[in-house]
Amino acid sequence: MANNSEERHPRPSRALILGCGYVGERVAQRWLRHGIHVDVVTRSEDKAARLRTSGLEPIVGDITQPSTLPTIPVPDVLLWAVGFDRSGSASRQQLWVESLQAALTRFTSPTTTVIYISSTGVYGSCDGGTVDEFTAPEPLTEAGSLCLQAEHLVHSAPTDRQAMVLRLGGIYGPDRLLRRIEELRSCQPVDGAPDHWLNLIHVRDAAAVVEQAAFRPWPAIMNVVTTPTVTRRQYYELLAELTGCPAPVFQVTPPENDEGNRRKRSAANRRVVSAYAQQFADLLQFNDLSSGLRQAIEYSASPR
């Protein structure tokens, strides 16, 4: 595992972002403001043209097919923020594990800081209890299992600097609420137990933490979530109130009388906190749900 030094490491001059999406693009813009040269990889020519106008250096290629990528200088910072594209042909295994392994081999050196965006989905059976970075991960889903495999790869990266895993909660923010608002407006039931925890982070706060991961000597694994944690009922009732929608109605599928499904849902119910929350507390603008939802609604394309 890479050594996470107590000393603040030198300011990077070049970064490479694999996964320039909802979080990655925001991080790219923040690093640009630090004077960092930022290369980003995208499969879309249209997106590349848009990114180029904002000062980024887009590289058109497919990370699942290394032969499509040109020679890229090894960066001082490598950010992996790759989501899963259900419309693509690659499996989660190919995208999140095999492509990551290839990227770590090709784009890192002993002086590269590696930042991997993971998920709180790596945690397992908690039955409503609290977990932090010292809780052993026991993922319940394929996605969680693959994230954990990827974390192990990152911590085996050939770097003497930092290899850092940021386990983000569910990301919300502008343009990620529109479908939920329409469902509330049309009185569609919310799927899920209302008293279960939702572990969340506003996209702006997520980007701020990832941005500073290039500069601050943080722990090798860190949960990035908003506190206090809210329940599904609290989240949807507040969203309905702020958007003038009817109060939410909840349903749990499969039926609650199915013992196996009930146990699985109960196990997945966990309150995620960070033992290192004070190390990034100064970066969070929306550490309460009300202010975060208000901003997200205000800056969404058509929130009402």
C-alpha cells in the first residue's frame, strides 16, 4: 500500500481524470483554477469540444479499450471517477476493475497521487447501525463487491505518494432531482422503507473534497457523507415541501412479508459516518439537507 505521508505533498502541475462526469468535471474545473494542467478522457467528440472550450485538455477514447487512447504524459494526480453506463457494452467488471488495473499500470509512477472515487456500498450488514472507516466492508451487491476489488487495486498502486479511496454517499445536486420531483408531483409511491437511512453528499461538496485530496495528506480511506444522516422519509418530505408537491407515499417491494427480502433490506440499512469528518468539515457548504436541496432545486434546469 502506498504511504500516506503526514506532510502536505507538493502542488501538482498535471492531472488526469478518468470519468469526467457529474463529479469529475466539477473537480476538473476546480483544479484548473489552481493552475493545474488537466487532461480528461471522454468517448464523445461532442463532449470533448465542450470541455475544450472550458480550458480542459480532452482526450477522445475508450478506457475499456486502451488501444484507442493516445500516449498521455504520466500525471502528478490520477483521479478515477468512472460511473457505470448502462447503455454501454462494457460490464461493471470490465469497467471498474479491469480498466482501472490497466490505467494504474499505464498512467502512474512512484510520484503519482491516486484518488479513487468509491462508494459507501462496500459496507455490509448493519441493520440500521452506524459504520465508519474502521468497519470491515462486507458488500451485499455486485457493484459494492467490485468497488471493494477496485479499492484493493488502488492501494496496491506503484506509487510512493498517496493512494486514496474516497467512499462517497449518494450524490445529489442540480439536475439530479427532476425525476424525483415529477414522481412526487404525480403521487407515485417512493420505493423503500421510510425509516431507513440515506447517506448523501451534495455534488459541490463532493467535488470540493476530491479537489483538496490532491493537496492534503488525508487517510488512505475516507467516507465523504453529509451529517446528520437523514431517513428516506425526512428526505422526501423535505423535497416535497420545497417543491410544493404532495406529501410522499412509501412502498416497499418486494413485499415485506418475504423474510429473505426483509433481511436483505434491513442489512442494507446503515448510517455511514466518517471518523475523519473534522479533516474536511471546512469544505462542506451543504452539511444540512435543507440548504443542499434548496441549492439543487434553484440551479436545476426546470425544477418546477
